[in-house]
Amino acid sequence: MARESSPIKARHPERNSIALDSSDATEKEGSRSESSSATLLEMDIADRPPKPDYLDIEKQIADGSRPRDKVRTTRLRLTLWMTLNTIATVAIVFTNKAIFDDPSFRQSQVAFAAFHLFLTTLTLYILSRPFISLFVPAPMRLRPMLPLATAMCLNVIFQNLSLTYSSITFYQIARVLFTPMVALINFFFYQKSIPRNAAYTLIPMCLGVFIISYYEPKSTAHPEAEQTSMLSVILALTSVFIGSVYTVWIASYQRKYEMNGFQLLFNQAPIGGVMLMTLIPWTDQLPSVQSAPMNKWMMILLSGGLAALINLSQFFIIAGAGAVSSTVVGHVKTCAIVALGWVISKRPVTDRSALGVILAITSIVM
């Protein structure tokens, strides 16, 4: 089954040599919003290459081409991967938030991002080995990958900064702006439009985020609740803009170099990790092992394990699930993170920001 899922190695002259040894979404879709993590590759569903029939499990089940005795097993496996992906994605957001709430690690953003990128490289390296062979590496030269790797680094760092200085609810709700932002970039720079009905759903989405952005920094009625400052809003919007540009570039690179998401990520992650490592002495204040609580170091290891699980499960979801199932998974993750974040923040349901949350979530599932 693993060999059936291995994509054919793309052919392009720029991949004949590799200048860096490969020793981390989110999948992002133009018509939906979903949770993303620092290690997930985000791509527009409209820009993905057509899925071969032998990989489209949902299609096989629908047209009866898959033996009946394997249908139940296939569905159970796919459901398992979707469940694991959802749990891991929700867990990594709260785990990273807990890590960054500690002052010892708040000034270690670049090092934390580099850790995730190197772990993603290791995970993808293992998944590409012949004894697993979930995808075939497609090496590229260093120079054409530098702009995309730089965008990836900025995307990861600003995501973490946004999570650090925002409430979890605001962090996640702000990320639904990826959909309208990507749509705008595609429209103005690539002349790609979306259906009118889809465009209408973006209006309450943007309005909801605006309401939350306006009321959260002004909310002082409940001092025990986690507060969002104007800095949080700026970081969140900057993260959305950088992430949207990165998403569009990914789709462009995939078309230009005929690579799938995992081949492209396998080229980016080690380059991005090395780039971030060179910045650590000037940007970070790393805590000593003795000064930081042991449970925080355990959380960092947990975060890395969750990132690896997200990458692994994402492969099987992309390979086996259709657009409907992938969209449902994205909605579940977003709603779960927002709901749990609201509960943890101790905000009452009557808080004025709740209207913005309802508008944004409603527009997602429309």
C-alpha cells in the first residue's frame, strides 16, 4: 500500500544536483479555512495535481472499484488518520502556547522554529526511505529554493509570535483570514477568481475577525480572562499576510517544478532550519537546562512528536481522502481549537467578542 502511494519522481533539470544535505497547512485550501501548525505544508486545493484513481480511496468506494471486503478496513484506517491528525493539530497549538507562556522560552522563537524544521526534515527523510517509501525525494539546487525557504521561516516565526502574544481563540480565528487573503493575492497577481457565492461567504468571515480584533484589546470587564493587545492584532495580521504569500508561492513552485507537497517540503525544511540556526545568536536568549522547568522541556519534546505525527497523518489524508473529507477535518480542527481556547480563556459567552467568533465560524462551514 505504501508503494502504491509513492508519487512518481518529477523530472526537471534543476533537480539534477543538490547543494544541501537533507540530513517540518495545514494544508490550506482556497475554499476553506483550517488550523495550521509550524510544520504543515499549506497548499491550495485547486492547484494540486489530479489525484490518480488508485490513490483516491473515496472515489474507489463510491464507484465500487474497491473490493467490498476492503472498504470497511480502508474507511477505518482513513478515519484513524483523520482522528490522529485532528487531535495532534489541536494538541500542538495548546502545547506550544504553554511553552511560550513561560518567560524562559518566550525569547527563543527562532530556535524553536529551527527545532521543528529539523524534526520535519528527519521525519520526511524516514518516510522517503525504501523500507517505507511514502514519497520519492526530488532534490533541487539551493538557489531557487532560497526565496521559498525564507518565506517559510518568516511564516513559522510569525505564527509562533502570534500564538505567544494572543489568546488561543483570537490566534485561531485570525487565521481564517488566510482564505480571503489568498483569494485576493490569486486574483490580483494570478488573475484567478473564485465563485461569487464563495466570495459572499468571505464577508461575514472578515467582519467576524474585525469584531474580535476591535473588542478583544478593549475588553477589561473580566481581568481574569486572557487579554489580547493591539500588538497581538498586528502580529496576527502580519502572520496571515506572510502565510498567505507563502501559500501562493507553494502552489506556484509546485506547478513550476512539478513537485508534490512533501517533495517540496523536504527541500525547504533543511534549508530553513540552517538559515534559522545562523540567526539564533543574535535573536534568541536560550534558557539553561537548570533554570527552565523540566516539564517545559518535556513539552518541547511533545511538540516535536506531535509535529511528526501531523506530517505522517497528513500524507495519508491527502493520499486517501477527497475534498469533502479534508474540508470536514479542517472545520473540526478550527472549531475545536476555538471552543477549547474560549473555555480556557475564562471569557463568558456574553463577551462582545463572541459575536465575531460566531460570524467567523459560521462563514467557515457555509
